[in-house]
Amino acid sequence: MTPLQPIDRPSEDGVSRRDFLRVGGLSVLGLSSAERCAEQRALAEARGKGQRRCIFLLLSGGPSHFETFDPKPNAPAEIRGPFRAISTATPSLHFSETLPLLAQRTQHLAVLRSLWHDATPIHETGQQLIQTGRLLRGNFTPPSLGSMVSWLLGRRGNLPPYAVLPAPLGNFGVKMWQGQRAGDLGDDCNPWDAPLAESASLAALAAAPFGDELRQALNWRLESESTRRQYGDFEFGRGCLLARRLVERGVRFVTVNMYDCLAERITWDCHAHHPAAPATLHDYRNRICPEFDQAFSALLDDLQQRGLLRETLVVAVGEFGRTPRLNEHGGRDHWSGVWSGVLAGGGISGGQCLGASDAHGTAPADRPIEPAELAATILHSLGVDPATPLTLPNTAEPVSPAPPLVEREPIAELI
């Protein structure tokens, strides 16, 4: 059967996919995988997006929207939680007091307050949806966005097209696909996993397979002391700094896992009573939010000062939000009914808030946004058409007709 064809919509410069193929002498139907990749690279260049890159900050564990980007100061105490709302640089937009540095930088941010999904509210389903735009189903193991970019746009120079820092996702409670690797696109599109633990020596980095350029990029000690201090002396700060060093040198897509596992660690997973996930909202105040606030703010400032923010899309989002009502231990449990994420750079207009949750933060009240729409927006920012047929060579029974990369349109209000 003929693969499903991408939607024939014009790019920003008025060149549609069908026009491009006609000019290039290619048939719209029956493109080989190599031809499809060449087409996407040429289109990205034609649209002026060939140098675009993405830093994806995965706030693994699921941040509470109440205690970050969507406070509810007028809700009852058992809903609004222990923290107050503060003003930001954008009129009428408020953040939790836990994020004072980001509150001063909202001119760069597009805040999404109406993300939602109705799948089982466990970490792994949310991680699949937010990183691939779809769920695992049948024989189909969906690839991550970084793997899609790697497959279509390929390597730039001597660096891998897709990297994950500081380590790939590990145990989040259920042994199943988490959506961070290539899935049925095959091992060639897997991310390069960097050895970035504090104990990693320069000798360990010397084993990196992409040569001196990558080893130099990974050596965060080459940065000035003031720059390192700006990002913070903790793992997530170093991960954000290294993400900047990697995209600056040509890596197209870098995912930074704020936490690579949950087991007996303080993370965003603030149940406040679960022995395997012991975090409380006090940990949000004392450690988690300050580290996120500092590192993300430093990344935005650094990219802006280096002239890189316009061409670098930065996304910060978790796999779901937290329950609207505090549990009996003063924590919050899993909630996929609504949550928040933010984007900056990469052609996205800052100083805006899109969508809204209801008065108690239980569901979208305006402009519901599915994870697949966010995924499509990320691809669009990088110059990739989300409707491109996804050829899956490693499936036991190849999907036919080939599905699109993402089964939703980009968020029109952001592009």
C-alpha cells in the first residue's frame, strides 16, 4: 500500500511540500526512506530552520502545577497548598513563589497551562506521550522526538544528532517503554548517553565514540567559574550547562533528565508518604524548585547572551501534574487531568500564557492541549513536518499505511 502522505501545508516562506517535490523532480508518492530524509533536510534549510536545535528538560517525576507555573491563590488551603503566588515580568501572569528567577524571565516563556491526557496516570504512560506524542500499542514501539529528528535530519559535523544527559531513564515503578529511545526506528537513531556523573573522569570521557569535539563539549570544567556558578553545583545544573555546550557545537536534540529514576530519591514525585518516592512539598521549597529555577534561568540567560536562543527551542515539562487536593500527608499524588509546561526560544513568542486550568486545577478550562500537539510543535520548530510518514523498518509487521510522525497539528497560537 502507498504510505500515508504528509499534509500539503505551506511553510513560512510559502513553499509547500508538494511544490518542493515538484521543483525537485521527486514524486510525492513512494519516497524511499533516504529520499524522505533528504527532503526533510532540504525543507528545513529552505524554511530557514536548518540550524535549529532543541533542549528538552524532562522534569521527570511529575511537577505539581500548583507549586510551579499555575498557582491557585484563591482556592481553599487544601487545594492551593503552602506557597503563595507571585507576580512575574508578564502582566497578570503569576507563578508560585518557588520560582522567583523564572518569574523575572517570562518575556522569554510561553506557558502552557492546559496540558492533559486520559491514559493511566503512571509515570511511564506520561513519559511516552510527552516524548513521542503517542502510546505504545501492539507491535508499534514509538520513537522519541529526538530519534525522529536524528532519523530525518541526521548528524551535523562530528557530533551525535541526539543525546541524553546525564543518564537514560531508569526505574519509575513500572517496567515498560518510557519513550526516550528510538523504538522501532532502530538502534541507529538511539540517543548517545553521556557519562556525566560527578565521578566521571576525563579518561571516561575519552572513550566517547565521536572524537575530540565531543569530548571537549562534555568537559564542563572548561567553562569559567562564574558560568559554572550561574548554573549551579548540582547535577541538573551541570546537565543544562552541557546541553548548551552540545547544541552550540551542533547536536540537534538534547534531553536533560532532571531525575533518571525515582527509587528512594527526592524528586518531583511528592506523595510525601511513599517510601520509594519520599519527596514532600517542603522539598519543593528547599531543594527541587530552587535547583530547577536556577539552572533553567541560567540556561535562558546563557543562550540569550550568546545569540543562541532564537535558534534553540527550550522545553521544560513533566509527564503529568499533581492532585488538586493535598493528600492526608500533605503531599500530592499523580494527576494527568491538567498540568503545565513551558517553551522558550526557537521561534516561539515569549511573554504569553496559553490555555488555562479551572479554578481548582482539576481540568482544562480553556484551550486543552494534548501532548501530541506539543510534540508536533517541537518538530515544526526544528523544520520537520509532523505529518511526514513514519517508516518503521524494525516492526515485526510494518505498519501500513505508514502513520505520520505525530498524529496532531502544531499549536497554532505558538507558531
